Amino acid sequence: MPSTATTRVRVLPRPSTRPEAVTPPSIPHSLDLIRKAELAERLRINRWTLMRWCREGKFPKPIRLSEVVVAWRVADVERWLSERAESAAS
């Protein structure tokens, strides 16, 4: 009579040989990006308000990453926040 026992084989992922997968390149702080939803949440404003401020020139312009994706340089946002803090203190 044939055996009904099954053997389980565990397949491990093959390690990547791509250099960037082994050691990711360091990204300078000036190139750190933040996406619209996260930025709006951190500023505690609506995403539409964020885009309106950009159109009106009240906020740094975003970088278009694709047809539908935009992001801002973290350094630009930090600079904008510090300028607002300085003008509020005056």
C-alpha cells in the first residue's frame, strides 16, 4: 500500500547579488523626501490645503516623482518652518 505521508520542503529566498541590495547607498539629508499625505499629517492640515498653499506660493513647490506622485524635500520644508517661526517671533 502506498504511503500517504507528505514531505514538506522549505524554500529559502535566494540572496540578492545586486550591490545596492547588499549595501544601500547613503542618501544625503538634502535629498530626503516626504510625500503629500505624510507631510499634511505632520503639519496637521488637509492635503488640499497643502496643494493650495503651493499654488499660491505660500509653501515650497513639490517635486513630481511620477504622473500622480509628488514629494517635498525635507530640507525645504524645515527651512519654511523656521522662516515662519522667525516671522512669528518678530
